[in-house]
Amino acid sequence: MYCAKKDRRIAVLILLPMLLVLFIFVYGFIAWSLRISFTDWNSILPNMTSVGFENYQRLFSSQRFQTDIRNTIFFTLFFLVICIVGGFFLSYLLYSKLRGESFLRTIYLFPLSLSFVVTGVLWRWIFSPEVGINSLFRMMGFEATFGWFTSTYSIGGFNVALIALIIAASWQYLGYTMAMFLAGLRGIPDQLIESAQIDGAGELAITWYIILPLIKPITFSAMIVLGHISLKIFDLAYVMTGKGPAFVTDFPGLFMFETTFRGNHYAEGAAISIIMLILVAVVIVPYLISTLRGDSE
Amino acid sequence: MKKRIMVGLLVALMATTMIFAQGTSDAKAESNTLEIFSWWTAGGEADGLEAMYNEFHRQYPGIEIINATVAGGAGTNAKAVLATRMQGGNPPDSFQVHAGHELIDTWVVSGFMEPVTFVLEDAGYMDKFPEDVIDIISYEGEVYSIPVNIHRSNVMWYSPKLFARFNLQPPKTMADFFRVAEVFKANGIPALALGDNEIWAATHLLESVILAHTGPDKYNALWEGNVMWNDAQVRSALNDFAKMMGYINRDHAALANMDAAGYVAEGKAAMNVMGDWAAGYYYSQGFKQGEDWDWVPTPGTSGNFIMLSDSFGLPKNAPNRDNVIKWLTLCASKEGQDAFNPIKGSIPSRIDGDRSKYDRYLNAAMDDFASNAIVPSVAHGAAISEPWLTRINDIMSVFVTDLNVDKAITEFQAAADRYAPK
């Protein structure tokens, strides 16, 4: 025990600089942003006059921010559903001993090795209304007038321009979710499935009653990983579409960057980042709590 | 055991002190240098800057120039870096900034800049710049930056081939514009090319339309907050802008401003309103003036010159103040400006540029600059502050799509109430 205690002290000592840096540069600055978001610092010079919730009020009454929040919700929803359903489907195909598995797996995983910036440039060209995929349709004799990410149509608050972004983002992360699911599927003991087969369960029943419940933790992790990517999305939209006409492809991250560094609205920018933090926290904190609980059990 | 802790601690300590040592030794690299901060990283502007550096080296061989550039985001990335450095008390020796309110409202009012009137006075250059330009770069009677160039915003580029095909003349008034635009539209040709994937291109068009309706005095008063946005002339300008959106190319939101200018030279669209860097673009692409493209002032703004300008200033506590003064003197000099501008594709802000060094378009622009009424550009930070401009761009982003004039006027007025100089 004596040794363990001493080891512990060394561990704490060694970790201390890291912890200190973490507390100052992550949590300290989050607190600092929170404080700034309640001030009137909306020019280059710091102005620490407290204005209460004025920055937040202004944000929520601005058309741009309302659109941003709507876009974030729709984007996250579609991105999650496509990646998780599609990823599971792909991994299931590979799991069922499809031929050329390792080749296909590499192909599916490949987009993940690109950064969002590269993906963005690529898909911007593909969806560019005059030169991209539309010209392909035109060659086939269709009248292709859909504006993709420049379209300003909106169905019940969903800006259809987001479709282009959802496709690009899903393309990149589909393989990743597939890999996660595949690892989960491989972890299921063969005996379980074999005994179910002996009991006469069909493939559908096995999938529904055995496989899906067993990979639930994986689904959960995938949702967290993808969810926090899409809630904070910046680089893909910044490179691929920008904020778009009437903000059809705008996200809080873009708004925050522009209002802070182009418009010198530091307090407003801080307010946006705090709201983004809350959005992500809503997803992450329940996950953390459940993992911590799982650990202690 | 103890020994091991000590070793561990020592290593950690050394690692951290090394990081700090690195920082301080960088900051103290004090030799005879001059750090110039800009977002000119490519094309004519980077080459032009290089030409000025060469001129500087020729005059002052002992001074080493540190070319600090930050690429991307039409200068937004550079501005973010600059803001951090200025607020942290580590300013570059001199930095590129749009002359006018972008400089004054952001950096001068907040007390970060030193006046540079003495640079112009000591070199005897005070009367070499037009009075309107001195006004735009001054705050409370002092000049705060040296403009190295002038660009014109209110230029309409048109395709002579398309105009000849339908036997039309380039429009002189807004009414002319709609008349010719109707002809092009009837023949299935986009009359007006717009490339507003970055929304400032739409704001750029709007400033010309407003000037056409208000004339220079009211235009200036609008940006000084002395004219209301529901003013009849301003309203008719917004109405015309909304009407113009009926004649633009369908893919405008996917195009960059240069793509739209290219549409005109390629004969895919009849007209385009863009700053005169488009001429530089045309020349660089091998398009011929008079054949592939030509220009007139935007409809209704003939006799007026909406200007924007890149300039350099002197931050307080600049590490190498003496060298900055040499640099600014060069920026203001005929040699410096004639080295920079023919390559950048802009005209000198001085009135005595060497005409033989400039191409046909730039010579014409120099004529107009010498004779026209000069007003500052909104879209490029000369007429209004950055926060105001950001807000206007946001309003434009929606206005271009919904074309709701009444709503736009309410929002423009709210922005003016918040940001216009009191």
C-alpha cells in the first residue's frame, strides 16, 4: 500500500502541468467566453459593461441565428440517420461474408482519410448548379435546374440546399460508422447466433432480437461522435457553400466566425459559442453520466 | 524514489521553460527589420507588393523586410490574427487595411494608431493627393494611413459582341439599363452577371444603384447617418435593385465575383458590375478590351467615382518605427506607387502617376479620378465601419433572395441606428 500511495503522488505530480494547462486554456477560457457574452464588448476595445442577456436576445431575434439553429437541427438529424442506418447496413453486408470484404472495407473507409476541407471543395464542384452533376443530367437529356446548395426552397423550415451538405458529410462519415458497427458485430459470440439458429430463428429475428440489442452501445457511441461533429460543423460548410443565399447553408459556427472577426462583435460571438457549447453538452453530458455510472457499477 | 521524482520534475520544468524561452527570443529578434502584415498572398497584389519591396531594398539596402502574410477568407483570417496581435501589444510594424472607416472605426478611434500626417508633410506630398482622398483617410484633422492605390467600384463591364448583336448601346441611366436588360432577357441571355457566393458582391452592386438614385451628397449623408433609409430616393434605389435581380444569371449564388466578370468576357452574360480589379483579371486571361469586354460607369453614376483603397498605417509601439516611416514615405511616393499599381492593376492615389506605365483601362480610370466627384465605397470598408458592413451584408443575403423592399428598409434603418456615427 505504501508504494501505491507514493505512485499515486507521482502520478498526480506528473499530471499536474497538463491539468493546469487544461484548466486554464480550456475551462478557464470557456468561463471567460461566458463572461464576455454578458458584456457590451462589440468593438475592438474590450468593454466589460454588463448588459445581461442582451446579446442572447439580439441573437434569438435575428433571422440569421434562427435559420442557423434550424439548419443545425435538420442537418444533425439527417446526418445521424443516414450514417447510422447506412453504416449498419454496410457493416452487415460485410459481416455476412461478402466477397472482397477487405477491398470494400478500404473503399468505404477511404473518405475518412480526407479532411472536411478537401471534401468540401470536391462536393462544391459536384453540386455546382451549372457545371456539376446537373450537366451530367443535361447530357442525358433531362432539364436539370435544381440549384443544389444555392437553392432557396424550404419545406417546413428545412432548407433543401442542406441536402448537398448532408450528402457530402454522410459520404465522409458513412465508412467510419460502418467500421464501428463492424467491430461491434465481430464482437458478438458465434454461439449466440448459432443457438438461435438451432432454435429456428430466421435472419430477421436474429438481427432484431440478438444483433441490434447487442450493438446498442456502439450505436450510442456513434450517435455521440457524429452528433458532436455535426453540431459544431464549420469547415465543411465554410469551404463548400459559405452561408448561402438567405443563410440556407449557414451554421452557428460560420455566424460566430463572421460576427466576431469580420464584424468585431466579440460579445455576440461569445454568446453564439456558449449556445453551441450548450447544444453539444446536451448530447455529451448524458453520455458521460451513463458511462461514468457504467464504470462504477 | 525521491531521485526519480526530482528527475521527472526537472524534465517537466525544462520543457516548459524551453517553450517560454522560445517565445521571448522570437520577440526580441531585434535587428534592422521591418515587418509588413497583409493578406496579399497571390496574383497581381502579391507581385505588386514584391515590386514595392524591391524598390524599398534599393533605397535602404540595410533593412530586412519580414513579409507577414495570412491567406484566406478575403482577409478575414488576416484580420483575426491582426486583432489578436494588436490587442496583445505585439503589433506588426505596418499592416494593410482598407482606407476609410475600416481603418478609422476599428483602429484609430480605439487608439491603436499614430497619425501619419507628418509623413506626407515632411516629404512635401500633401498636395499630391486629391482632397476627397485626404478626407477619407483623415480623422479629426489628422491623416492615419497612406493609401498606396485606388480602385474604382462603380464600373459596369459589358460584352461589346452581345451589345452589337442586338444593336444596343451600353446603358447610361437606370431606365436605359432596364430597357436593354429586357432585350437580353427576351433572347434568353442573362443581362446582368452576378457572382455573390460571397455576399459582398451584391452589396457592391447596391452601392452603385444607391449612388445612381441619390447622387454623391446624399450618398455620403446616408452613410453618415443623416438620411433615413425610407427616403424616397433610397427606396426607389432598393426597388430598382430588386427589379435588377430579375435579370441575373440563375447560378449567381454559386459563382465567385471573378466568375461573373468572366461570364461577360465569354459572352455568357451581357453586363456585370464589379470593381476595376476585373480589368486586371481580363488582361491576365488574355481577353481583349473593345472586343471581349469594355466598360462604362454603372448606370446613372457617370461623373462619380466610388473609390476604395488599400493603405498602410503606423501602429503605436511599432517595434521599428523609423523603418515604418521610411516605408510609408515610399508608399506615398511616386516611385513606390508606380512600382506597385501597374502590377496590382490599380491606379495611384497620387495625381501625378507616370501615365506610360499604365494600360488603357487604367489611364481612363486616372482621367476620371482626376475629374470626377469621389465618394467612398461601402462594400469595401471605406464609407462605413466593419460592424455596420457585416450587418448590411447579412441583410443583403436575405434581400437578394426575398426581394422584400419594405423589410430591407426596416432592417437597414435598424442597422444604421445602431452603427452610424452619432
